[in-house]
Amino acid sequence: MLKVSDLQKQQDQTANKMKEMFRQVYEECKNQIMLINKKGGRNYIFRTSPIPFGKPLRDIAQALSYTRKKLLKGGFNVQQIDNMSLLVRW
């Protein structure tokens, strides 16, 4: 028998997967920023792909929005330069 709780559980699992993908995109950006900073850089253009190798499709707009908000909270100057790229300055 189908239950509402089963549907809610499925929606929660989907939401958790999306949040984890957003965190992965942020971590990827963060790691690149740290590498650029070690080399003396002061800005970075973060580019992501809608279909990363070996990973499921993701909502790029939401992932970039999540990453942008996290970086802004950290004091970075962040501009979205196209649908898949952020310009990050510090």
C-alpha cells in the first residue's frame, strides 16, 4: 500500500542528494581558491559542468547560487559571469 510517508521519504532523499551535490560543487570551488591563493593569486574563475564525469546531472543554477552565497558569507567578492561560471576575488 502506498503511503504519504513513503512519498515524503522519497522527496527528502532527493533533497538530501541535491544538497550533497551543492556541497560538492562548493568544495571543488573552495579547493581551487585555496590552490590559487597559495600561488599568490587574488582571483579565480570557477567553471563547472552540467554533466561532471561519473556523477549524476545537477542543477547548475542552484549549485552556483549555493556556492556564491557561501563565498559571499566568507567575505569574497563574487560575480556570476555566465550560466556556468563565477568570478571570485579576494
